[in-house]
Amino acid sequence: MTEPIWNKFLTERDKAVFGTSGYGARQGFGKRPALLVIDVNYAFCDERPMPILESIKRWRNSCGEDAWVAMPYLKQLIEKAHEKGIPVIYTTGVRRADNWDNGSWSWKNSRSAEDCGNRPNTNIDGNEIVAEIAPGPQDIVIYKQKPSGFFGTNMTSYLTLLGCDSVIVTGTTTSGCVRATVLDAFSLNYRISLAEEGCFDRSQASHAINLCDMNAKYADVVKTSEVLEFFDGLPSGQFDLPKGAPVEKHPSKR
């Protein structure tokens, strides 16, 4: 059996604590899941695979190559969800053109002013979801301004409308917006699984340790193949999804 990705970062004391404390029990999947794709946009991925130290010169929040390692896994999950009629809900950011609503994001990063508008010499909006996994007409896109996909958004009301009892969480960053979304979902008593290969971060250590912590207390970290197998076993067409119209950019981004 393959060791968890986080084991190489744990001390022997840490391993013993997790082994005897009772944390990390498997909660299992729910019966009516939604697939959440958190912030897989150009600001976090760049337009193509690049070494992270090069990519962050262009996009300060980029996760570099690790974003593109995750992309095939995300595509598999999204395609299987579409095949089975499982809701796919994307999140991405939104800002005023003057960046006034950046708020507390401005306090901990000296490059936050770069978030205004498109990249120099490109027509790309950093909040646009990357084309390789772009939302389909039946998918839902939630625009947010803080880490959690739930905070200040319609996420909970949409999950209620869909009758979801659980979420499969993917995207970025594992230590930031993914974790914040997981904690809010946990607080609302959803069953939560994370597709390990479908999550990524700019810091490999933060990625691994946050997966460890979420697996211990809030969610099941599972292989993407296990999620795909779970999706396969669900009945098709159990959700009343949007009928489907071409997805337009958010009004403030036109």
C-alpha cells in the first residue's frame, strides 16, 4: 500500500499521535454528491505548464507545473460527472476594476496590486477558468472574493436546491481556498472527500500537510480513481441540473 503523500513530512511522534488519537477514520461518500472545482483559473495555473519560479513572475499566485499535473485528473472527474449527471460547481474570483474590494487580501502580499485587470501583453483575465476544463452549459459558476466557496456566495442554497448531501472537492490552493471550502462544508455537515491528485498548491509541503490535516479531521483524502469508481456506481440523472445555456463571463468581466 502506498504511503500517504504527507508521511515524509511527519515526525515519528506525529505518526504515533495520528495512530492512537482516533483521528483519520473513514467517513465514506454520501449518496448525492456535487463536484466542486475550486479556483482552477489562469491566475493560479498560468496559460501553460511552466516552472513555478518562472510562472510566478507573471502570475504571482501561480502553482506552476503542479497545476498542469492535476489537469488530466480534473478532466476525468468533470467528464465522468457530466456523463452521470452529477452537479459540477466551479468557483473563481471576481474584483472591481479599481481593486478596492481586494480588502484584506492586500495586507499579506506586496504584489496584490497586480490583481487589477489583465496580464500585461495578454487579453487574459486571471479569474477566467482555464480552457482545458472550462464549464459546460449545465455547470454552475460561483464568483467569490474570499477563500471559501461558501463565504458570501450562493453555494449552500445551490446545494440545497440540488439536494446534495456531500461534496467532492478539487482545485487550488490546497492550503487556502480548498481548505477554507472544506472547513465550511464540514461546518454545514456535508460529507466531504478530496480527490488527491485533483488538488494542488504552490507549496508542496503546505499541500501535503493540509491534506494530512483535512484527512485527520474534516474529510476523506482519496485517490481520483476511487472517486471515479464511486461516480460510476451512482444512478444516472438523479439531479435536476440547469437546462443549459452558453456560459457567459461574469458581467463585471465583460
